[in-house]
Amino acid sequence: MNQSILDSKKAMVIEVTEKLKASKSAVVVEYRGLTVKEVTDLRRELRKEEIEFKVYKNSFVSRAASDLGYDALTSSLSGPNAIAFGGDAVAPSRILAKFAKKHKKLVLKGGVVEGTVCNAEMITEVAALPGRDGMYSQILGMLQSPVRKFAYAISQVAENKSV
């Protein structure tokens, strides 16, 4: 085989490896049967959350996954696949799962979330989690709740003593 072809293939494997390392979440989906308009709409939704959606040859992704120790991911790599790489652990799963509910031809196959290889069911569970902002607001609510209850109790005691 020509050396330039081998070099370009090695470069693609390195590119996929770097994206898998840099991403907090990478979700593999099968897009067979989606129209160009549907894929464009999906890419637009993903871009809003700064998620990259790219198609690679399965052999490149398989080698990159093996290099990183994600050997279980290779079972998800059959047929025409695309991968959504995101800096947020939940956002790619959430957007793809929501899109898959409306468009049955988009199939969640698996992925890697925070360094853990996940199957389709686990990706769906991750999609149900709130995003980063949602988690921050839940934590803030938990921290404010005791303070709010304490302040209410103090105000009730003050009202009862003044009567």
C-alpha cells in the first residue's frame, strides 16, 4: 500500500483518539435512513451545545478505542455510524436521545461517558440526567433549603414573642 495512504490513515486514527481523549462524552449513533434535512437539523441542535458530530470509518474508531482501552466500544461499530463528541458529559446523550424519540431511524448504539464505555441503555439513562446548569441549580437548592427553613423558624419565633 502507498505510504501516503498509510500515513493519512494513521493520522485519522490519531485524530479520533485525540477527540475521544478530549471529550467528556462520545456517543455512537446509527443514522441509516435519515434524510439530509433531518441530519442537518440534528447537527444544528448539536452545534448549539458545542458538540461535534462526525462520521468516521468504523475501523478508525475501533483502533482508536482499542488504543485507549475502550475495547467494549467496538461492538457498537457496525453499519453507518456517526459520533457526537461533547465537552459536557450529558449534553450529547440528551440531545441524541430526544432526537431519536422523534426520528425512530436514529439509533443510539453506545459510547464513552467520563471514561466509561456505555451501551445504549446506559446512554439513555445518562440522557435523563439534568445538564450542568440543572445540576448546579439542584445543589444550590439543597444548600439553600436548610438556611431558608432556619430563617422561617426564626421569623416565626420573633412573631410569637412580639405578640
